[in-house]
Amino acid sequence: MTAGPIRWGILSTAAIARRAVGPAIRLARNGVLRAVGSRSLGRARAFAAELEIPAAHGSYEALLADPTVDAVYVPLPTALHRDWVLAAARAGKHVLVDKPFAVNAAEAAEMAAACRRAGVQLLEGFMYRYDPRHARLRALAADGAIGELRRVVTAFAFPITRNAANVRLSRALAGGALGDLGTYCVSVSRLHLGGEPRRAAARLEVDAEFGVDVDGSALLDFGAGRAAVLDFSFQTARRQSLALVGTAGVIQAERHILDGGAPSEIRIRTAGRTLTERFEPFDPYRAEVENLGDAVHGLAPPLVDGDEAVRNMRVLDAVRASARRGAWEELT
């Protein structure tokens, strides 16, 4: 393993890699973008030319065999995460894997265990976790700025194009609104309520044509009067909202997952007073790339490691089970 910058490869030419993570690697203080792999050598070469990447490989296997690559970013469809994370671990590559981490918690646990055995770092791509607004929200709640925190209310939704080419609507590739959007809502809720829910109640609307969930909501019971209300959809208007509701006030944030590189703010509302705190533009993708590099060099732990990914997936499994049964699903 190089002692210098982490040498990255990208496993596929997915749009998120071109738009966000590839450029973030190029800007990272501790990383360089070394290679890209695709099932099509032509696509790999075109991608490499666009992002000025030195090496292009015509298969994922060839990328993983590249001795000049230390870590790989895996933005493949969810159903492919397990196999390629396991392959990366066997090849001794550190892994940043896009959300949702896996199809279910059993797969997630297998992926985390494989990386642990191989001695490689594993990070789930929850880029929002690096946004300084969330650290500030947690500090305000812990300091009693809104009294005792009792609710987290969060929504993430946007309408999508209905066609068979849209991977978000592919049952075979584990598409669906819960995995694509609801996973953020679950993670946000667990982050701000500081633990794991005891049980979940949920509804999921499954598209008759494509067989995947396209709209849903869930209630997570964290005990002691604390709960999270989740709203996620491919069918409703574009929304990103978060409210931390306490006994003495509310803290609100918009665009709390994807801020688009624009200035952002939070609002603290208490009796008779509203305070607004503003934040400068921030690149969370660069932060997650740098976090993995720091973890490889022993400078910091991965913020969203394999064990954390497994815990989040267990809640997603419970949400699905509750929706199927039409009843509360206990988490043990």
C-alpha cells in the first residue's frame, strides 16, 4: 500500500461517478484518480478522457487487478454491490460503496465481514454525514436548544421518469424508493435520535408494472416517547426537509441531504424567537473520499463503516417486513 495519496479506481461509468465522486477524488487532499473500469472498453476510455484518468479497463475484473489502484468506488446498482465488494476485498482494495449498501442486512453483514477479514477499509457513501449542518444540529439538540428531542420528521422525494431503462425501477437490480431515498431518511433518523429503533410501522406502494416500491412512509419507534416520521417517494413533488422537534422548539433544515453546492442554513424556532444560522457551500463527496483516505492511513475512523451500514440495513429490512405484514415489525 502506498504511503502517499490513495490511488482510486471507479468500478463503472455511472452518472454519479462522472458528476460528483470522480471530480471529488480529483480534488481530494489525499487521493488521486488512477483508473476506471467498465464492461465496455469504449465507455471506459470515453469516461477516462472526460475526467483525465490515466488508465481505462474493459472489465471490472481488470480494474480490480490493477496494481496501481488502492481503493475503488462502487456506484453499481444495488443488486451488484455484494458481489463486487467481495471481489474488491479479495483483491485487497479499500471500498467506497454507494448507498443503499446492499439488498438486505444479511448481504451487508457478509460484505462487512469480508472486508474486515481482508484488512481493507469499507465505507458507505452517505455523503450527507459530512455536512457540518448535521454536526451543528446534533450539538444544538444535545445542548437543550429545543428542550428534550422527541421527534425527527424527514422527507426525501422527487418524481422520476417511468421507463424500463431507469435503474431505480428495476426489480432485478433492487431498485425502489425505500432503498434509493428512504435509506437516507432512516440514516438521518438514527443519527439524530442517537440509537436504534425498537420497532417500525410502514406502508409501501408497489408499482404494478415494475414491481418495485415507488412511494412510502414509515414510523420508527425509538422508545421513551421518541419517534421518527419518514416520507420518501418517486411520485411526489421534489422535497428535502428535516425537522428536529423538541419539547421547547423545532430546528429545521432544507436540502439536508443534497444541497447542490449552494449556501445553506438551519432555523431554530423557540417560543417567540427564530434564529437562522448560515453555512458556506460544502462538498460532501470530497469529504467522504478524504475520510476513506484518512482511514486507510490510520488518521481517522471511517464515519459510516460496515457495521454502521449493517445497522441501517436492519431497519430497512424491518420497514419492508412491516409493509408486507401491515403491522408493527419488532427490531431485535
